[in-house]
Amino acid sequence: MESAVADGEAGSLLNATDLETKRHLQQLAVEESRLGIPLLIGFDVIHGYETIFPIPLAQAASWNPDLAERAERIAATEAAAAGHNWTFAPMVDVSRDPRWGRVMEGAGESPVLGSAFAEARVRGFQGEDLSDPDTVLACAKHFAAYGAVEGGREYNTVNVSETALRERHLPPFEASVEAGVGSLMNAFNVHERIPASGHESLVDGVLKGDWDFSGVLVSDWASFREQIQHGTATDRREAARKAIEAGSDIDMASEVVIDELPGLVREGDISEERLDDAVRRVLTVKGLLGLFEDPYRYFDAERREEAMLADEHREAAREAARESFVLLQNEGDRLPLDPEADVALVGALADSGEDTLGAWSFEGRPEDAITVREGLESFLDRAVPFAPGYELPGEVTEASIEAAVETATDADVAVTVVGETAAITGEAASRADIDLPGHQRRLVEALAETDTPVVAVLMNGRPLAIDWLAESVPAILDVWHPGVEGGPAVAETLFGEHVPAGHLPMSFPSSVGQVPLAHDRLPTGRPAEDAESGYTTGYIDAPNEPLFAFGHGQSYTGFAYTDLTLSTDAIDAGETLEATVTVENVGDVAGRDVVQFYVRDLVGSRSRPEKELLDFETVELAPGERADVPITIEDTDLAFWTADREWAAEPGEFDLMVGHAADDIAHTERFALLE
């Protein structure tokens, strides 16, 4: 590495953690290489650096992009203080297949919600000025459609239509570009059987052409070389040529570019203009980061010491955790719990710092995480009877179940923490069975057979198929992998100090056979509602509907929607329409609600979804308080990829819906877009 940097053969450094090592290598680049060009120093900062926030999918459950922007601002501050100036985040892939382990890195199934969080996370990482020393260069990934890997299997092929690509997968990337993201990353997959790394129409045509992206495009780990495995390049030379020719700029790890590019340029297979463009892009982002003025700006040990796990950072992580929790069900108002009750705690995940942090938390230390067990005991100021119940990730014995049942029997209520370990989520963690791992189900069923009321706390990195859990346990609180302050946030929510307000960014299936599953499905000629014929779309052994729909989330209070009004029933192109709904807190405690607006284009040149998320707003209300929640609709909000293969809004009628979730629509009003 030292010789490669000194010889000018490396322009970036990946995954180094020691501050002095990074300073030393930067010094070699600046003071000993022929041109003295400083290094980009990259690291995967996915949901925090040392202050680990909830996983990105959990943050999306807050439906609060400002929360994600703040989280990434803190992550950037810590990463920059540790000597990094480039992060390989945010992941903005849209996915509706929870078998794919990397759904935990994204914002779920909606391109609208995904775009909002993509913009916010880019702003958080990059700040207002990249030359500020507490910012880092963001990298939107994976370009493009990696969220649609077949079977949810990591590194697998992708087969999506151009319509699905344009309407579903590209919008969060375009939003990232509009937010000023400095880099993008190629996907591992093919599109139309052409690897993304060498896909000229996707990279040069859409990204650098249509969107006028001025930053750099980096391969994913060795993805340039993997064109050989895909069968579209005969050797390393051809792989390098196709990647650079398509418009990619930086080769991560495969080394085909450093080995082959000089010969390709000398022999005229790659133009000097294309080489100049790639070089100019790399130099530009290094300049924007201020590296030419001060290449050592990120190496300050005192600053590093002050930034890591600062009190205000931990408090922000706790707030993010609280806002991300989703109350999936609460039959009989089992929650919140009475702090005076005798509470038993069951489940090994409740006592695991590593799994409280979640996957992709490289610099997070399990010992810094406050577990659910620690959080409950601190909140109650007393020891809480505890039984692991299973060995991680989910193995049980008769003895472990017996001990758990005995612990629960002696209590007024049993809180059981079940779900996934961090190790079985994230990259290369696809699961064909997305029920609770191992034999956790046996444990929960044994607890449910006792006379002690049971509350389930779900810790997970993806939507799970848990219809049996919903039938067995009246109250389920999904806390995802909540991060370094997860334990206190869980305790505050279970005992009512905080009112849960999260809503699902991805549908929870009833069974894995339903996936991929999403709210914006297309209508069919044989709808399930047409039951008289008997020949309808559906399964003979499962419902069509998800267990918990996109947008679902309950509260300790209730919200009523009335008076959905439109400022007009028709608009011309270029005009706007304002829709307003009145929201009232009809419960006994203050709470936050996510007001979701959906739209259906009744007739189009292509079949249009039954409903798709159009916009959303959050509102905080005291008991009995009411508020008018408005949104503005422009004709561009109604655009889609038409049969003429252009992005346009077609005249016609539209249904505007407002609801608590995709399957819980309160009101519908119709309007028209005129010729």
C-alpha cells in the first residue's frame, strides 16, 4: 500500500481505521508521489460511526427525513474526526423483497419515501459546504435497481422493465443528484443483461446525460472485474474498457483499471477525452473537500476524542430510536405497561449489545450499547427477572424454555424480545425463510400458554412473516435494531413515557410466498373482490393482503381524519391544487401522527397502480387538539413513464386518498388534470 500510494497508483484508501496510518499514507501521497494529489479516504458509515443510530430502514419508519439528516450530520462529524472524508452511503435502493438482507440499509418500498430520505441523508453527510472539515463526501448506491435482485438473493441478477426502472428504482438516485451528492456507486447486478458497471445508456445516458451528474461514479467492490463472470467481458482488459467507456470513473478493488487503462488509452481504445473527464471528476471532488488546501484537515486526535459518543450525539440516537419504533398491534391496550407491575424479561436479544447495534456498525462497540435489559432496569430502578430463553440466533432447549416459563409465571407481565441477530441481516444475509430464526417460536408459544400476559418486542433488520405471532401475542412493538441508545428508548416506550409514532416503510407479509409485496401493485382483470366467478387473482392458501401494510403503525392515542377538501376539482398543466385534511387527536395522550396521501390515476397509457404514495406530513397533537394538514399537488407529481417512453403527466381523472396506512384509507376525493 505504501509503495502504491507513493507511486501514484492509488487515489483512495478504503477501510483504514487507525488515525496515524491514514495520516501517514496521506503524507506519502502529498509529499512523495509525483503529482502530490491527496487521497480520498473512504469508510462504510451506514447508520453512525461510533454513535450508532437505528438501522436506516428503522429511521425510515419515522417518516421524518429531518431525523435522518441529523443522524448523518452526527455520523459525518464523527467519521471526519476519525480521518475519513468519503462514505459509501446512503443506500437508496428501493426494494419490496424482505428476503434481501440489505433492505436494512434502505428506506423500504416507496420511491417517494425513499427519495425524501435520500435527499436528507445526502444533506446530512455533505452539509452546506463540503470544504467544512466535519463533512464527508456521500455516495448514493447501488446504481441501479439492485433492490430488485431475483429471489431476494444477494449479488443475484435483476430483471425489471424500463417502466419499473424509471418509476420505482431511479427516483431516489435522481433525488440524490438533485441534492448535490458527490459520488454514486455502481451496482453488482445486470440491467437488461448488461452489468451496471459497463452500462453505457444507464451511466452516460441517464446519470451523466439526462441528469447532468457532475460527481464521480465508483465501482462496487471489484464489480468492474465481475463483468467477466457475468459473461460480457472476455478478460480484464475488456472489463476495464467497458467500465471506463460506459462512464464509470473509479475502480474499487479489482485493479483492472490501473493495470489496463494506460494501454487502452495509448492504443486508442479509450479516448483521452474520456480519461480527462474521469480525472477531472476525481480532482473536482477532492477540491470540493478542501484537500488541496489542507490534506491533513481530518487528522486531529483531540477533535476525534471530543466528537466520539458525545452526550448530544447519544441523545440524538435515543430520539431517533424512539421515533423509529412501530407499534404493530396493541389489542386490549396491553401497552403501555404499569411501572409498578412485576415485569419479567425473556429473550437473549434483550441482553446483546452487538445485536442492539445491528449490522453495518463497524466502529460501534457492543459495550457502548445500552441493551433492552439495561434500559428496563435503569428505567425501573430495580433488577428485572431475566431468562435468555434461547441461544442466539434462536436455539432453544427444554431447559431454556422451562426457565423462561418459570420466570414469566412469577410476573404480572412478560416482555419477550425476539427477532433477528445483526449477523443474519445486511450484506450477504439473504434469507429464504423470514420467520423468527431457529426455534424462537417455540419459546413464544410456551410463554403465551401461561396465565401471564405477554408483550413481544421485535428486534429485526427486515419485515418478517410472523402471522402466528400476531395471533398469539396481543401487543407487538417493532424496535428494529435500535442502536447505541436502544435500551432506554425501548423502556421509555413500553412504559408510556414516549408514545410510539412509527409507521412501516415496508409491508410485512403474512407468508414468504407473498413476496415481493408492496402497496403500489397494479390492478388485474380478475380482481380478488370479484369473488362470484371463482376465477380471481390470489392464492388458495393465503390472503392477498399483507399482515401489516405499508404505512401501518398504531399509537397509544387515536387520530381521526375529517373534511378532506380540494381547492379545485380540476387543474391545467402548470397549475397547482391544494388538498387539506383535518386531523384530531381523539385519545387521552399527546402523540405524533403520519398523515399519508395516496393517489390513483384512473386511466393511463400504461396500467397504473391501485394506489401509490404521493406525499406525507407529520403532525403532533395534544389530546382533543385539531389541525389542518395541507399538501400541494402539481401536474409533475402525477407524472409517470408513459407508453411514449417519456416522463409526463397524462390528462384524466385521479383519486386522492388520505389514510392512516395503505390499507386504511379514511377519505377519497376525485379531481382532474385537464388537456
